[in-house]
Amino acid sequence: MRTRPIILTSGAVVIGSVIMLFDPIFQGLAISMIWGGVLSTVLTLVVVPLVYYIAEKKST
């Protein structure tokens, strides 16, 4: 499964964005990147497989 690369990529984005949180100019960008990384990981690992499972279960 591709769980480890997805989590590592998201973790790298979040950790890289934490550095920008202390700069008042880029703070909004950092918050957006952190939430985008976390939300995309949740969507990729939880929501998409769940929707696929429900659609397959309904069709059979």
C-alpha cells in the first residue's frame, strides 16, 4: 500500500510550513499549506477508499 509515501509527503509539507508560521507575511500561506496537506492526506487515505467501497458494494 502507498500509505507511507503519502504520510511522509504530507509530513514534509507540514514541517516545512511550520517554519513559515513565525513570519507575519507568510503566516497565512503556511496555515493554508498545513491544512491543505492534512486534509488531502485524510481525503486520500480515508474518504476516497470509503466512497469507492460504498460504490462497489452498491453495484453488486
